[in-house]
Amino acid sequence: MPKKKKPDKDEKPQSQRFIDAARESGADDTGEEFERAFKKIVPAKKITPAEG
């Protein structure tokens, strides 16, 4: 297995590069789009009155 090369000092960490790429692609960072899609896929749980 080849040795792992050390990152350049000027290079951003992978997590920061991922965040930057997501922003450039127009990803929603508020979570509103996710919530809208989630509610569309997963129906709301119906509450039934307790018996007794």
C-alpha cells in the first residue's frame, strides 16, 4: 500500500472543501428544502384517541 502523502499547508481540510462545493452547487443550508421533501415522502403520524 502506498504511503499517505501529507496535505499541502495551503490546502483546505476535506470537510471545508466539501462545504464549499455544496454551496457552489446551490445546496440549501437552511434545511427547509429537506423538510419539505421529507414531509412529502413520509406522511404525518395519525394520532388515535386512547381507549378507555
